[in-house]
Amino acid sequence: MPSTTVTVGSAVGLHARPATLIAEAVTALGSPVTLALPDGDPVDAGSALMIMTLGAEKGASIVVDGDDQAAVDQIAAMVEQDLDAD
């Protein structure tokens, strides 16, 4: 299973707007992707609510797992971006 660890780039962490954008991207990809804090339980990245339950703030490490390397890479890149920037 492809996996990578990235750092949260959004100034507000993985809260409402960033979580929604990531969840929408996962849904559009049609491939399951999970997010987790290191040593934490993975959550479905296709659900903004589940992403927000991580409580991941800017600078937190996030493990991105999935069945498809391209999907993992795309979502990992989104986690690293400041998705709350104008």
C-alpha cells in the first residue's frame, strides 16, 4: 500500500476549508485514501468531518495511505499546501 508522510501546510491546519477541498479531491479520484497522525488511527480522507477529527494543526506530520500511488501523491501535495490562502 503506497504511503508517505507530509507536513500540514495550511495556516489553520486541517480544518473546514482545507478538509473539504481534500475530501472533494479524494471523492473525485475514486480511490480510497486515508490520513493519520503518526501512530494514530487512520481516517477516511473522503470525509471532511473525519479529516477534521484529526485535529491536525499547521506543521503536524500526516501519514497519507492509499491503494494508488498517484492518488496518495496528489492528496499528500494538497496536505502540504496552504489551502486556506486566498
